[in-house]
Amino acid sequence: MIGIFKLVLVVVALMGLLRWRRDLTLAVAGAALLCVILFSIPVGTALVSAWEILSAGGSLELFAIVVLVIFLGSVQKEAGMFDRLIRSLNSVIRDGRVVAMVGPAIIGFLPMPGGALFSAPLVEVTTRHMDLNPHFRTFLNYWFRHPWEYIWPIYAGLLLFQTMSGYSLRRIILFQSPFSLIHILGGLAVSFAFFRRRGIGRQHPGEANHFWGTLGDFFEGTWPILAVVALFFAAGWPLYLSLVLVVTAVVLIKKVAFARVIAHLVNPRMGRTLLLLAAVLVFQKMILVADVFREFAGVVLSNPAAVALIVGVSFTMGFLTGVNTAYIAIAFPIVQPLIQNLPNAFQLSLFVYVIGFCGVLLSPLHLCLVLTNEYFGSSLMRVYRYLLPPVLLIAGTAIAFALLSA
């Protein structure tokens, strides 16, 4: 249990650093250093592990993807492409408040690292005439991008969970679909409560465009994203190559001057974001090297004890990694042997997924939250004011479901 206590200290220190410094990069780097100290990770091992994760092919691809996504979003915004997309959504939905939620939800069907950067400019453009603080804009973009991860069968975390659990993907999706609905309803409740407090009524977009004009605006605003989807999913290209081709096409079609290309690439936001990503990757690696939960192997559990352990292991690993595949890969092998003979093993397996995802949603290391927070220049601690109620709603429902399923 000493390892668990040390892990709690890391979590407390991370949140304390976020509140004190408000610099996510320094806070994450400090938490990674504290991990090395508390878990007595040899300095040589820590340095080698950090180099391994930063130089890994997947990490380099992630850096390239984030650079390309930020660049593409910046060019699309400057070229007015997002304005046309918002105009098309306004013509159909007729309420700017709802459009600000629908944009991220549409982009949410595209599972890609840092995909929130695609929808952040949409939220910015949609809400520019509303009295919204950056913390709430971060919430809108972040929350409504993620209702599909419980059920959308092309998310890697869901596929990994299905593979490791052995349960039918159809059955998993059927039983987890209520959590997607709760996710959306919780976000709507928080959002419209905010709008009411601020006196923000229906944001009527004006006269609707005709059908072909609406369709043209929608295509103009989305064709780069649709092209990435087609190349990545249909053609099977690597994501970074798909983005390279699409970015090149946008630059040529929009005749972006070379000086503007350099300006979009070389800016403080890009540097801060890459540095933050590096700190997040190193911290995640230190958590894996520490291997905290190995002491639970072979324990025999009752149902309430199983629920408590799943909350402790799955939620914590979700919070500390911010990655679906990571918490599933770590938590499920620990928990599965302890629950597989219980009569509600299927329900408890789903609980591992849902409660771990609650940890991911609150994680200051979740890339979508990190990148959206950086984009809008918000305070992560103030973003939590909006995130906590719907996450607690999801977690409370999941806990009740797990306990009553026995």
C-alpha cells in the first residue's frame, strides 16, 4: 500500500502545481520528477525511459500530427473556411449556442490525437459574439468532442477493450450507449445553466441560406477534414501522411503565401504545445515504469470490494495517463483475474472502461484537454468547475450500475 500512498502524493502534487503555477508544462514536468524521486526510479532508467518515449516512432508521429493540425486549423481560419462552415450549420440549426456544441461533436467522430484542435476554431468562431469566458469555451470544445468514445467502434480504446475482454463489440456498444446519452445530457445541462446565468438567449443566426448555398458552405468548411477521413480510414494512409497531403492541397488551393506559411508554423503557441506534449509523454512513461498496482495480483474480492478496487485502479490510471488505451492496457489485466468468476463479470468489465474514461476526462494530461486549454488560454482549474458535474453524473451512474448488477 505504500506505492498507492506515493501515487496519491503525486496526484495531490500535480493538482497543487496546477493551482499554484497555472503552467501545465511545468506542473507535469514537476510531477514526473516527483515520480522518479518517490518511486526510487534510478536516474539512468528515468533518462533512458524519457528518451525512449520521446524518440519512439509513435511519439514523433504525434508531434508531426499536432503541428499539421494546428497549421491546418490556422490556415482554414484565416481563409474564412470556418466562417462558411458555421454559416451552413446556422442555416440548419438556427441557434448559435447549439452550433457551438454540434461542431465538436461532428469532429468527435474522427478519432485522432489532438483532434480537438480541429473543432476549437469552430467554437471560437461560433461564440465570438457571445459573452463567454475562455474556460467555458474550453469546456464546450472538449466535452462535446467526447460523447462517442463509449460506442464508436473505430476508437482504439474501445477496440482494445473488446479484444482484451473477449465480449462482443455489439454487446459492449449496446450496454454502453446510455453513457453516451448521459454524457450529452450532462453537457447540455451545464451549458444551458451557464447560458441562463449569463443571460445568453438563443443566438439567432439571421436569414437562412438556400439549400445549395448551405451545402456549398458546409463542403467548403469541411472538405479538408473529409479528405483526411477518406485518406486515413478508407485508403488506409498513415494519419500524418494524410495530413501532409491535405495541408499541401489547402496551401495550394488557397494560395497561401510562403511568408504566411512560415508565420503559421513559427509561433509561440506551436512551441508551447510541443513542449507540453513532451512533458505529458514523459510523465506517462514514469507512471508505467513505477508499476504501482502489481501488489494486487491474486486478491479475492466481493462485489463492493471489486467496485472499490476498479475505481482506485482504473480511474487513477485514466487520470494519470489521460489515454484510453493506456488505462485499459494497465487496469484491465490487473482487475480481470479478480472479477472473472463473479456473476456480474460483464458489468464490472464495462465499469472498468467507463470509470477509467471518467479519469481520462478529468486528466490534465489528456491531449484534447491540454491542447484546447492551450488554444483558448484558459485556466485548467477553472475548466474543472464545468467538467466536474457531468463527470460525477457519469461516474455515479456507473457505480450504481456496477453495485446493483451483483
